[in-house]
Amino acid sequence: MDRVNQANDLDSFSALHTPEGQALLAELRDHDPADELATATRLRRDHPAPLVSAALGQARLRQRAAAKFGADAARMYFTPNGVEQSTRSTVAAHRATRLAALGVRSLADLCSGIGGDAIALARAGVHVLAVDRDPLTCAAARANAEALGLADRIEVRCADVTEVDTSAYDAVFVDPARRGGRGGRGGRIFDPEAYSPPLSWAVQAARTAPHAALKIAPGIPHEIIPDEAEAEWISDGGDVKEAVLWFGTAPGARRATLLPAGDFLLGTGLPDPEPGPVGRWLYEPDGAVVRAHLVAEVAQQVDGRLIDPTIAYVTADEHRPTPYATAYEITDTLPFNVKKLKALLRERGVGVAVIKKRGSAVEPDELRKKLKLSGPNSCVVFLTRVAGAPTMLLGRAAPAR
């Protein structure tokens, strides 16, 4: 049955490349999903129902993919799993730039998916062998290379990545599947040995090439990172997107990279700073900095200290802007008490409160309902621990400079 469904999927995908299919995709480029039923009914009067369904499905995927691929999404082809698991274009471009700077001119992209990383690599001047075992995914990758004018730099091969000889390439990139279930549509997999292929296989593949990059989940335990690998955590717009193990670069290094600006912080082996009293300023390190265990480096930059040995908030007496943390001016430090917080915010006419938490079991949405905010003013509320005690910090974001 799976083979029958796979063949049907490939037939439907191929039909999108016919003149009739292309015309339908062009017509649906800016369609409103809320009107999909009426649109489908109208289109089925003049076109085969399977083709209309395929075109509508592709139009939905393109709209979803715009968040990752920008304007390119309108010309690209996707599978549901491909949209979900593909690399955001800003992150792929960053990685491709690093690989090109290392002198990489040819690369084997293993578990390439619909080609997001291959596209970025090809645009950086790298010739790519893109390998995936799913025929529909490979068809989408080929279509994307052609649609974006990169077919001369991207070769797509449908194969088991564990059987591909990569010895002729300058570098290897591996992006193992990290979701379970049929087609990778299940829940996230947190055990690196349950990746497909397992992390141990990917590490061995990396060791055979002059350079390699392995895309992994950002929550990977530091203790299982190979000694010869550089580990990089990447955030984009403040959201942690992934971690990468680099081989052939800086063994043992730890790096946090913040996109889109491209600022990066390197670990220097500093011990955690000593905790101390809450000062006038609170710094919230970027998630990539926290994942990379580089909070101590941020504390050194701002001449700060931790508010608690187990909490990744840094406090300081002076404002020293840094791209690696968001600064807030603290106005109040109070023991946690909902009634006192509600009364204080009412007294100050606070109608909008941004509620953040680290080290607190309180859910911000539930707390917001209890506060029943009303008024013209705003503030930021931090639910956290200070010296082990549940604490509320009130403040406001530092003015932009």
C-alpha cells in the first residue's frame, strides 16, 4: 500500500510540472486559504480533481514555507515533512558561507531533504551532491534546483546515505531526521542515537572528510560532543534554531552565533561567575548563548554576576550594551506574591505586562489572567529565583542606542 501511495504522490507531483499544473500554481499563488473550498469547487469544473488537490496542497505548503525561504518559496516545491524539517534560509546561508570560507568547493549533503541547504551551498559557489532516500523528496529537491537556476551545481541522488561514497568531496554535511513516526511526522527525538541515521554514524562520516558539519538538536548534552568537534549554537531573531558540530575547524571550541547580524561569541573557558544581589540592570542572554554555556562570557562583558547559581540571568550595576543579551532596567525586586504584584501593577496603571520566567513553575498566561491588567502603562515582569528564593523582578527594556 505504501508503494501505491508513493507512486500516486509522485504522479501528482509530476502533474504539477505540466503546463496545466503550472497554470494552476500561478493562479493559486496568492489565494486565501479561507476560501479554499470555494476555490477547489470552481477549479474542478475545468481541471482534474487530483491535479486541483495537488496544486492546492502545494500552494498551502508554499505559504507555510515563506517564513523560512522568503520570496523563493513562491517558486519552490515542498512536501509537508520538507517544510517542517528544512533549514531556515538565513541559517543555511550562514553555514554555507562558513564552508565556502574554509575552501570547500564540493560537498556531499546527506539527508538533504527538499534541498534547503543545497540551495544555499550552491549559491555560495559549492557543487553539491544532495542525497535522500525518499523519491518524492528527491523529486522536490530536483525541482527546486531547476526552479532557482541551480541545477548545474546540485546533483540529486535518491539513495541510502549510509551507502554513498563521499571520498571525492571536500566536505560532508549531515542533517539526520530528528522526528519519529511515518514520514518523520511524529514527535521530536531527543536521543541522538535514535536519529536517522544515528549521530554515531554521522560522526564517523564526518571523520572521513577534510571538513564536515553535522546538524543536531540544540539541546544536545555537552558531554556527548566529540572532543575534536567545534560546537556552534545558532539563533535567528532571538529563537534558537539548531546546533552544528564542525569537524576540521577548531576542536573543542564552543560558539554562539546570532543571526541575522552574524555576531558570534566564542567560549574562553571562564568559570561561572559568583552570584550576588540584583543590581540596577538585568541581562537576559540569548538562547544560543545559554545553550552554548557561555553565560560567563556575557557576565564578563557587562561586569556582572548571576542572580542565582542555577539561573541564566546576569545582573550588573551599570548598563553595558552587548549583542549577546537583552538589557532591562530593574525597578523592583520583590518576593513572589501574586496579590502584591496585582496591587502594585494596578497602582501603576499597568495594562500590558511582558511576563518572562526562568526557574519558576508559574505559567505566564495563567498569571496574566489573575492579574487582570488595566491601564495605559507597560512593564516587564521576571519570575525567577534570587539566591534560591522565588522572586519577582519588575523593570523595562533598556532604550535602544
